Amino acid sequence: MDGTQFERFVDRLLGLPHTDYLPVRAHGPLGDMGADGLMLGDKVLYACYSPRTEVLADIRKKFRSDLNKAMTK
């Protein structure tokens, strides 16, 4: 699956048992602010990452970037 397909799959999967799960969509220049899903009741933020690379340093960089954005927001 590519990144978008993977995110949609995870949205469907998490939405099945969790009625308070909300997918987070990118919004113009703001993007998704490092988040892909949110469970309001449990205050849990999800970030999905389907890397286009297998370079571990690149994956770590993307993960840390998304985590920093999410923590800030």
C-alpha cells in the first residue's frame, strides 16, 4: 500500500472498535501537524507512517519531526 492507502486502512481499522476515533486530514499549508488520527475519549494521538524509503536514518528523521509537531500542538 502507498502512504494514502495505508492511512485509510488504519483509519478503518481503528474506527471499528473505537467510536470516538477521528481521522486527521491534511489542511493546506498546515498539513496534518504530525497527526493522522485522534481518539478523543482516551486523548490518544496516532501517526501512521508508510515510508517510501528503507533508510533507517530517514525514517527516524520523519518520525521525530512528526512527533515534535504533534507534541507542540
